[in-house]
Amino acid sequence: MTRRWYTEDMHSIKEIFKKGPGPSSSHTLGPMNAALYMKHQYPQADRWKAELQGSLALTGKGHLTDEILIRTLGENTEVVFNLKASPEHPNTMYITAFQGSDALGTDQFVSIGGGKLEINGVPAASTPEIYPHSTMAAIRLWCKGQDITLDQYVDMVEGPELTAYLEDIMDTMIQSVQDGLKAEGLLPGSLKLKRVAKELHEDALACTDPDEIFHLLLASYAFAASEQNAAGGTVVTAPTMGSCGILPALIYHFIHDRHYKREQLMKGLKVAGLVGNLIQTNATISGAKGGCQAEVGAACAMGSAMIACAAGQSDGQVEYAAEMGLEHHLGLTCDPVGGYVMIPCIERNAMAALRSVDNARLSRHILRVKHERVSFDHVVEAMNITGMKLPMELKESSLGGLAVVIPNEAQEQ
């Protein structure tokens, strides 16, 4: 197979990291952006009709899609869940603007992940394609020739303004953890799921085993950010809201518990964004398109690379850490119970955060004793193929997997 080496089809990594209300970048943030677009296009409209199709219709209630549309467009908004339509993309919706009894216009939106949209078949993002390479192999080859590291490559392409943008992103990530650690009670929805981050954190502080302390602390941070997301709080797509607990947990843990300098984590965050960008460019970060391997798997790859980079490991070790993070999530299904971003999503974020640390550690040692046969690009390609072969029931539809074996009385459709 002929691989692309020099192309121009990757946008800024700012597109990977976006702030917004949870619980889902594709089902909440994307529809919110669609509603804002319609309000700008039709300022004279006094009522609206939104038709949700595919995954947006099947899991829209649990993902608060209808609530965010009504909150953004206004109370005079009708939301229709069309369960019979078979759209080409599972995250398809139509919004019609009305003035009185007259329809002003209808626009089609496809929520492609990370809050980004295609509008009437055209990508909405007007950001330029700024990266001269679109595979890890091409980037690594170029960096070797220039004698620079992956984070320096990101700085070279993006310019100095990226650091200021990511400083704000990092602050928001940390805040999502801090807010989640303080919160108590039940998460919204019929599952009646209890928040556990605060108690888990207290258990960690009461431990005497140092290894267990670090594991419980890191898990509590991932629970904290993920519970904030499930409750509709402000979080960061990393690369999606369904996987928003992994990078914040790692950043918070390594700054507060392991005393890494913020500058180290900032370098790592840039590389994490590059990894997420490569996955989105060559595969997908949408759970409705590729399953949870595209969300939590991608985030684990990003987190693994971030920690390896922050620890001062080589670019080869960073790539290997990212490759392991994605490889060992291949085939992971997206089967949210009741359509809520809670079961299995919250625990899954904690597990991936823990695995990110393991991957960074393993990559440091394994490459010293053997040559790795599987590249990051190989795994991204495999994830894309796997995602296409996963049945629709296992891709954010709540029609398969855990979503059908958990007792129906716990679900709300």
C-alpha cells in the first residue's frame, strides 16, 4: 500500500482541544454549534424544528441533545427523534428555521466528532490546513532530518500563539478535576448513578501503600472530570467529551502528586494534540463512526504520548507509547447504557488513564531490547478498518453490548 508522506490536510491541534458543555462533543457540543450557526443565519426566526437521525436520535436523550438545542435556540423549539431514517453518517441532523408559519430554510448538519460540523456537505471549519505531513512516519522522518523533537515540530508549525491557547485549555482541564472532586450526589438521568470521585480521592489519601495511593489518586481525577462531563459541566474535548477524563487526570496527577513542572506537561500536551490530530485525519475520533476505540482508545494514545514526552523520552519511545495506547483498545465498542455517557464511559476513562502511565513506562524499556514491528500509523489504519467493520449496534446507538444487557428499567429512551 502506498502511504502519503507529504500532504496538507491537518488543521491546527486547537481543533482537537475545545471547551464546552458535556456530556458529548458529537451529541451536545456539535448540536450546540449547529444551533448557533442557525441563529446567525436566520436572526429573524421565531421558532425552530430540529430532526435528529442515526446515533443522534438513538442516544440523544441520554446525551442531552434535545436539551442543548432548546437551551441554545429557545423554548419555541421542536426536537424530533427520527428513528427510521438511515443517514449516510450516523450523526446527522436537520434544523429548519421558521418565522410564523413560513419556513425560512433548512440546513443539514453532520457532527463529525470533537464538536466539529459538516454543514450541507461542506466542512464548517474555516481554519487552514497547516501541517505539511499527515503521518507519524513522515513527521518523524522530517524531525530527524531537522534534529528537532515532536513538540518542537508542533511549535514550528503552529507558532507561539498555540502555547497561550493550550495554557487556557490546561487550566480548564485542571478545573474540571477540581470541580469534580468537590461534587457529591447523583448524576442526572434515570440511571441514578452516584458520584464517587470525592470518596475515591478520600480513600486514596487514607491509603498507606504508595503504589496504591498513586493508582487511586489518578483514578479519582479521571472520575472527577468524567462525572463533570456526565453532569453537563464544562470540560475539554480530548479528543472528545466521552474521553475528557483521561488527559486532565494525567495532567493533574503529574503536576500535583508527582511534582512535574507545568512546562513539561505543556510539551506533552502539544504532542498529545498531534497524536489526536493524526488519528482524526487518518481514521476518526467519533464513537458513532468508529466505536469507543476512536474516543477512549485515541485519548489513551494521546495520554501515553503526553506522559512519555513529559518524562523526556525519545520520539521513538513517545510513538511507541502512543501506539500501545491505541493498539490495545482496538475493537472497543461504544455501548452507553441508556444513552448516557456514564456506563461504561466513566470507569473506562479511569482505566485508560492508568494504562497511559503503564504505556509510557513500558515504551522506555521495551525499545531498548527489541525493534518494534508495529508503527503508530499501522495501528491508526487498523483502527479505521476495525471501526468500519463494527456493527452499528456497537457504535453509540445503545442497541448492543452493555446497553442491552443492563436491566431495561435502568434505561430511559
